[in-house]
Amino acid sequence: MFHRRSVASLFACGLLLPIPVLHAADAYSILQKNCFVCHGAAKTSGLDLRTSDSMLAGGMHGAVIVPSDPEQSRLYKLITHVAEPAMPPGKKLADDDIETLRIWIEAGAPYPKIDAKQADAAEKAAQAKLEERPITESERNYWAFRPVHASAPPKVAEAAWNINPIDAFALSAMKAKGLKPSPRADKRTLVRRAYIDLTGLPPTPADIDAFVKDSSPDAWPKLIDQLLASPAYGERWARHWMDLARYADSDGFEFDKDRPEAWRYRDYLVNAFNSDKPYDKFIKEQLAGDEYITKDTPPDIARESIIATGFLRLGPSGGGGGERGKQDSLDDIVATTSMTFIGMTVGCARCHNHKFDPIPQKDYYRIQSVFYSTRPYTYPLVGATDVAKYRAEVNRITELQRPFRKAKADLEAPYQKKLIDEAISKLPDYMQEAWRTPADKRTDGQKLNVQQIEKTLTNDTLAHKIDEPMIVSLMTEEERKKHQELNDKIEELETQKPAMYPTAMAITDSGPTPQSSYFLMRGVPDAKGSLMQPGVLTVASAVEYIFPKAPEGAQTTWRRRGFAEWVASPDNPLTPRVMVNRIWQHHFGEGIVRTPSNFGKMGEQPSHPQLLDWLAAQFVQKGWSMKAMHRLMMNSELYQMSSNDNMADVSIDPENRLFWRMPRERVEAEVLRDSMLAVSGKLDRKLGGACIFPYISPDIFQGSSHRTWPGKADDDPATFRRSIYVFSKRSIRYPLFEAYDQPNLINTCDRRNRSTISPQALLLMNNNFIITQANFFAERVRKEAGSAPAAQVELAFQLALGRAPTPSEKTSSVAYVSANPKRLAEFCQAMFNLNEFAYRP
Amino acid sequence: MLSQLGGGIGSLAFLDLLNREALAAERNKNPLAPKPQQVPAKAKAVISIFCYGGVSHVDTFDPKPELLKRQGERMTGVGDVVASMGTPGGLMPSFWKFKKYGQSGLEVSELFPNIAQHADDIAVIRSMNALSPAHGPALFQMNTGTILAGAPSVGSWVTYGLGTENENLPGYVVFTDNRGGPINGAPNWGNGYMPAAYQGTQFRSSGPPIVDLRPPADRTNEEQVEWLKILNKLNETHLEKNPLDSELSARIYTYELAYKMQTSATEAIDINKETAATRELYGLDDDVTGYFGRQALMARRLVERGVRYVQLYSGGGNFEPSWDAHWDLKGNHEQHCAETDKPIAGLIKDLKSRGLFDSTLIVWHSEFGRLPISERMDGRDHNAYGFSVWLAGGGVKGGTVVGATDQYGYRAVENPKSVYDLHATILRLVGLDFDKLTYRFNGRDMRLTDVHGHLIPEVLA
């Protein structure tokens, strides 16, 4: 070190001719080895150190090298850890290397003559190193990546808990911790629980009665079957899936355009759950429905399969174009797909290898290449001849309009010119001068300004510097009349254009040949690494997965089909575990893994790993039937436990991790609204179709891009449909849903937040929709129970809570209701506000 | 103030239902319960003044004499010229003159004569740059750190980090322009992936401030109190079966808060009792300044009452007047500056006279700036490569200028600052460490500044 330094000082003193070749080469190789990965093609923070020019240009944070002045050079300050952020990230260069760079900067930071070939090879080698992230045996051995292994359920002493293996697994885990299962809940509680879980609606007094009175041993399984057969089941469980699918009916972003036909995907979901579509098929249709269709596929199945691909279209759009915009959209697809189906946060590996899980960045880009060749597909729901007919008709009318448009333009021309001349005379001198200067004599700036003037004054619909009314105002009476006639004719023809045929939002590939996609260093679109082939999650695939080849004549690449086959394979260790855990979560309040879309290291570990595996195996064995899973889980003793507090167990396991009781769950926003409609007697049970627009105060949507929300009045029966049908506009949220933690409609959501905040109370206290429904509820009570307050209170309790009031409740309620005639409706509103109404028991 | 409100609710028997300890526990469970600062800082509240559409920095806080010298010339030597709307023109001089103000000699254009009087109070960052020159993404970036939708806004992070000082008011309040809200809508002040407690609550500046704040017209206060009593009475049975479930008692408690909020929110923005001098200070009785003046005054009243984060928008959306001066920059900026100059200066003065200036951080900003060249002959197009913002109040070193754009004002070239840096600094000024303030979502500890952000030490007092 001393030696080098002394040589440098000799240069500085001018005693030796500066020949910094050695330093330059050394310095370059240090930078190449340590810095180019981020500050090369990836240009992190805008800095590219690969050439002298780009190094001297600096990055987003300004210059990094002050030639001959190391102490003032940002690069030197960062590598010596004098300034933040310390570089390279997470380590410090060797002292010798730092010193070499110091001397090199002092010498003016010269670059060596770079052999382009060699540099290219070195860069390629560095890239290859960056792209390789081997998976170790022990990483493969992480529980979630091991094959599902169903061990035999343990035996417990309690006979009743040995019948359903869920119970045996759960009880033996409880016993190990000294926990006692809660006693069985009463039948009224059970029937309410089952209705809310499976249909999202409270049972009617008659439903409750029928179940309570049915003393046959199979009363409970019969009830479950009956509820699973109800169309309301599909509506309820489709909503869970919509959370995962970040479903919305509009684009989001600045223009937040409506997606008036997105609901077809929602109807697909409702139908899929109701028909108990096998889950593997459900996956394949959503990821690659279009790639499973052949000539022989019946039209209704083909149609369903294509609508299902809407899953890949549901992310926000309109946030930006170009490759960056495309990368962001693909990121939405990769992140949502991997979290939803395999419970892995692959999205975290967009810019670097996953920090916690064995997910190489390369896996991200291999999975991305599966989706890279897709394009949005507006799928006509009518036949090809109808589409052709529509297009021909539109073209025909446009042709008829043409002569009228031409005549109109001719009529306007002289006045337009007059207005242009006038406008130019008002411009600043330098602009007018540009205009006056002959075209061949204009400077660069003048050319730009003239272009701008021309465009602004003749062809600008935004600024309206010169618009049609201004032109018309200068016309003679006769011309004005003619102009109006022409406009009328054009407009009349316009109205003759046929209405657009119905379509669905789907996705397909741009063709059978895949588009090339690349590994991107640091996730930067310009920093291309090697060409990517489609792949799956390496760590979860025991042998290298071979993608099927698209057959001759295929319209698509078949990459999504290949990926879907892997995801939906019975051997995939993640897919069945993830889905049974979701079903479990919606029955038991929390999953066996409490981070349902993250089975990785940063997620929670399973509370009952063996039970999870046993369930996953059952799921596959029973043909991926979701209804079979509901039956299995709900027929357990565990599901039928009481939710009441139990001091002894609370102190051991306050979070109920071992499911020693059924947790009380605050119902979701949608269930709350639907329950009010059901209890008031107004709920319209019509299934599917276009969305509804319940009333929203203009004060709320005046803050959106478009100040329109075609809301119907609170007492308009058109809005009395289930919440799943409420139009989900990303910039205009339905206040009740927003306050009660409906997800943000943008990111996939595996578990809703459960806030308890005062705006929720304000809404239920004062909102006109709630009050309107409370009035309907009161009307119903009056009609069905008569005018005696005692009977009214009794019925209101039965309808809203499914039970009779206690004597003390009855006394206070009757006293309250009797005070004046307004009170009944207010009392009914109080019912909607009760904790008991808002919690699933 | 609390004592004024206490009367009605005392009779509600909340305290009979929940013992005092349990009540204290509910307060702590309240996601908006006040939390200590992570690092010592003076400011306790933030007022963000968002000039939607893009203020032209070269016409307000970043003088560029070069534009006059070279008017009409093509802008060269500063890299690619990106004009969002196409058809870039030549360099266009400013319509306004700049002067130096205060001891610091900070330069401000004649568009802001009143704010200029506070030159020594404000720290202008002239070297800001943003990631997108399109309103939607840029608005998201300025509000949430990322150009994509779905992340929590700065106000959500601040209320998440610090809670609020007054549980009878929302912790985070937003006033949109009276002509309409900014584009993107509510996600601008959304809680993203955080719980609903941290979302901005939109206040109206006339009538009841919050939608559904008031009970229906035919329900008197006494009736409402009676109603709350029967509600509580009936909640009792359910609570008895689940005495250990604090979520249930927390929900009961939200009704007490909601009841109080009906009065306190209305009171908080009731400016009828403000003095004539205050009205004059904010320009309330002037048609031009009246509207924004009211909002600025309400912001002061809210901050005074313990609200953590207030955001005021100047400028409506795509179809209303906003700062988005693609043409007629002169008319546009004269209008919007006139509307806001006096109220903002009034706000600074008022906060000072009430001793609140040191505990309040004011951030004045747009989503980006405007180009030094002309668009549509007399306007300017979007510019995300260089623009100005300013900070004032608690912990801010007034009279400061940070960084610089190039000779035209096109790109930030000296000491450039990103939106991440601005956010890191805002958090720091209210006592939060941008690096340590995290929220776990989808398996990641999320940050407002993601993996980016550096403090801007030059603006810290």
C-alpha cells in the first residue's frame, strides 16, 4: 500500500510522468467485480459505471466522482462508509481496494482501454452469476415444499372425537397443551353459524325452527347439504375468491374507466362454487381456460373457460404504458397468481432473489415468461357472423356520414383561417416572428414553435383555442343554418349505429410463438439478462418440470396451460395445502397457517401440520371437491363447539391457536348489509347479472376522477340485491364496505383486516340506507306481529337474532318501544347495531 | 371542550357497563391511541397542501433568467426532452418577476406576494424529481410513495405511527377542492393494505363535515341518547357470555366515540366564532380566497384539536380548474396563486401567533412541476425531472434553498431529491424513523419509502 501511495505522490509532484494504466485497470476491475451488477446495465439510481462518460455523468443523486479529489467524490465517501448509504450494500471493500480507488480518483479517474469483447464476456459472466441461485437440499426440506404426507390420525380417549379425524388431530394437540375443547354449542347457535358460513345470510325463524325440531341423528349433515345446495352458497364463497382475485368493476388509476362486463367473471365464480367445480379444473380455467378449448368443446363450456381467464385481467390498468407498464401489469399477475394458488410471495423476487424464501429471481422471470405473451382479449359472446354484421353496419354508416363531414369542413374553413390569423396577432413577439419567418429560414426553436401554433390552432380539442361555436358565430345566417343541418344529419346517422354486442373481459396469447422475455437485473426493464424459458417454482418441483409443447395449429403458446398443469397437479405440495387452509380459515376464523397466501418463512408456521397434510390429501382424493371439504370440516365436533369464553383455556392459549373454541367472527361488510336486507324482508334473491348501484352521497364521489355514480335511491328495490352485486369502482368505494374493511380492490387479499372504529358506528347510526331498512324491518314486524309492543319485540328478536329475548331484555325493549310510535323503527335499527347481529356466533 | 360534550354521554352508562380499567384497555386497543415518537421531533401534526395538477416551479420558486435570454430557442444540452402531450415548443420565459425576500434573500415570484413575506420560514427544495410525468401515477407517488395504486398514504403512515391526540375526531382529515376532488379519487388518501382506521376521512367545509355524521333530521339528541341506552342495554347480554373479548367491548366503545364525534367534528370546523381579524387573515370574506381560506382555517382548528394529519387540495380533477396549465399558464397560475397565497400566508401567521407553528409541519407541493418550454403556445407541459416543494414549521430550517435544477429548470442536477427523500424527511420531522416504521403485509415489512429514501438534512433545523 505504501508503495502505491508513494508512486502516486510522485505523479502529483510531477516527478514522474503519470502513467496510470495499472491503476486504471485495477480500479476498473474492482468496480466491475463489486459495482456493475447494480450500477451497470441495471443503472440503479441512474448510475452506470461501465464507461468513463457514464461514470462522470453520475446518477439520480448527482455526480459520484470529482476527478482528482477523492474526499469530495461521493463514490469514495460511500465506499469508505463516511456517507450513507454505505456501499457496496452489506459489505465493505478490502482496504487495498479502497486505496486503489482513492489513488485512481486522485489520478483523475482514468478508464483503461477496455477490450469490448472481454468486457462483454465479463459482464455476461457476472450476469450469469447473478442469475444462478442454487436450491439446497435443506431448503427443499422446508415443510411446505415436502410432498403432502397423510399420516394416520391419532387415537383419543373420547369416542366422539375419534369419528372425524379432524377431531382426533385437534384434540390430541389440545391435550398436549392442557387445553379442553369447548362444549358443543346449542342448536340455535349452530344453525346461525352454518347459515352465515355457507350462505352469508342469517337463518329465518322458520329455518331455525325446522332444525331445532329435527331430532334425527343426521339433522346436522342434512342441514349442511341443504345449505351447500342453495345458490346463496356460491354467492357467499365467490366473494371470498374475489378478495384473492383483487376483483373490481373498473380500471383504477386516473381515468378509472368502468369495466361494464367484468361481472361475467363474478358469475363464473358463483356458478363454479355452486356446481362444485373440481378445484384443479377451477385453477386450469382461470389460468389457461382458452388453452384447453378444442374444436370439440361444447360452446357453453368454451365460453365459461374463456370468461374464467378474466382472473388474469382483474388487476388495475391505466397506470402507465411502455415496457415499464407491461412489467408492472405482469408483476400484478405473477404476484397475485403465486400468492393465490400456491401461497408463495414470488412477487418479492422481482428485483433480487427472495430475501427469506428459496425463490430465485430467475424463478420470477421464468414464471413471468409464462404470462409474457398474453394480450387482453375482448371475447364476443355472440357468434362470428354477428360480429361481422355489427362491424359492417358501423362501417356502412360511417361511409354515409363522410360527405356531410366534408361539406361541414369546407363551410368552416374560411372562418377558421380568420380566427387563426387573429390568434397569431396576439402572440408574444418571438412567437409571431417564428410564424412570419419563411419555413426554410426558421431556427430549430422557431420550427418547434410554428409546429405548436399550427397544431394548437387547428387541431386541438382540449384547449379549444378555436372551436366550432367560435367559427359558427362568425357565419352568416344562411351558412349557420346549413351548418346546423349538416350536424343534424351526421348526428342522425350516428344514432343509427348498432349497439355493441355483449363481450367478456378475457385474456389469450398474441399467437402460438412466444414473445421473448428476459431476466431483468434489479427488475429494470432495460437491464436485460438472459432469455427466459417458462418455468415453475424450482424449490417446489422435485424434478425439472417439462412444459408441454403446443400442438400443431395451436393458437397460443400453451405456456399457461403448462403452468396450470403444474399448479393443479395432485403432486404439487403447495396447491392443495393452500386451498384446504383457505376453506378452514373461513370456517374456523383463522387458518391452520394464519398467513393463508404466504406459506414461506415470513409467514406463520402451521399450528397442526399433520392435520393440514391429512386434509390436503383428502382434498385431492375426493376429486378436489370443495363441497366435500365443507362437509368434512363442518361435520367435525370441532366446528360445533361453543364460542363462549373459557377462562382456563384463555389463559393457556389466548389466541385460540389450537382451536379450543369456535372464535366469534365479526361478519364482513357484505354479510352485514345482506343480513339487514334479509331481516327487513326486502332482500331480492335474483342470481347474477349486471351490477347494481346503491345510493352514495355525491360528497363522496365528487372526490373521484369522474363525478358520476348512477346511484339509485335508498328505497329503490333495484338495489335490494346481495352485496356481491354492488358495482366495485376502484375510486368510489361504497362507504359501508370501506368502513368495514372490504379489501382495497387492488391487491390480492387473503385475510381481511378487522377494524373496530367509530366511523363504522356513525354509519350504522346515521346512514339513510340503514334507517330505510330499519323502517322496512319495523313495517314487517308491525304487519306480522300486530300492534302489541311485546309481540313486536319478540318477533324483532327472532328475525334479527334468531332467538327470543331474555326476560330482562324483553322488559327494557318493551318499555322502549312503547314510549311512542317512532320507537319501533328505532328499535329495529338498534337490532342492526347489536354486537350479536354483527358477529357470527 | 371535552367537558362541554361530557354531559349527554355521562348518562349513557358506558362506565357501568365496562369498568374503568376495561375502558382504559379499550382506549389502548383503539388503533388510533397516541403513540410515542420514535425519535425526538418538534412537529406533532402535518398540514399537506397539495396543489393538484403541477405548479410551475420556474414561475414560482425557481427563477431562471436564462429562459428570457433564450426565449423561443430550442432547449438543448439537457438530454431528451420529454413532453407528455407531444409537440414541444421553444423555451418560454416566465410571465412573472422574482424578488428576494427576508434575511435569507429567498427568491419568490410575484405570484406569491404573501407567502414571500414568510421567506425566512420556508425551506424550498428546488431539486425534486418524481418517477412519472402522468398525473395518476405521480399523484400516487406523492401521496403513497409508489406510482402504483394500493399502498397506504403518508397520512396513514403518520397516524399509524403516532395515533391521534383526539379520539373524538378522525386522526387524518382531507379537504378536496370545492370544484371536485383530484383524479384517482379516494385511494389518494387511502389506507392501502392497512386497517381502515388509518384512512383519510374526507371533510366537507360546509354543512356537517362528514357524510352520515348527523342523525336524521327527525331524531333529537335526547332520542339518540335513549337509543344508545337501549343499544347498550341489549349489548350487555351478549357481552356477559364473552366477558374476556375486548373486541366486543371495543365495539361498544366506538358508539360512545361516534356520539361524541357528531358534536366535536361539527364544532371543529365551525368557524363562525372566529374573530374578524382571523377572517381577514385568511381572506374569508373575499370571493377569490374565501374557499381555500376556510379550509386553511379549518386545518388550523383541526391541528389545534389534536388531529395528526390534514391534507388540503387546491385544484379539482380533469374537468375542473386545476394547476394543470397546458395552455394559458398566465390565467391559470394567476387564478390559483391568488386563491391560495393569502390563506397559506395567513395560516403560517396564525399558527405562529397561537404557538402552533413549531409543532406543525406544513408541506407545500404538487405531484410534479412544469416544463421550461411552451406547450400550446402559452402553457407548460408536465415535468417530473425537476420541480420545487417547500416545508415550513416544526423542525424546519427556514430561509433555506436545497439543490438546483439546470439552467432552464428542466432537470434537478444539484443535490437531487426524490419523493422517497421527501417522505423520509416528513416522517423524521414528526418523530418517525422511515427505516424503522414498518407494517407487515403479504409477508413483507412494508415501508413508506420502500427500500429507498435518505433524509434531507439541509432542511432540518
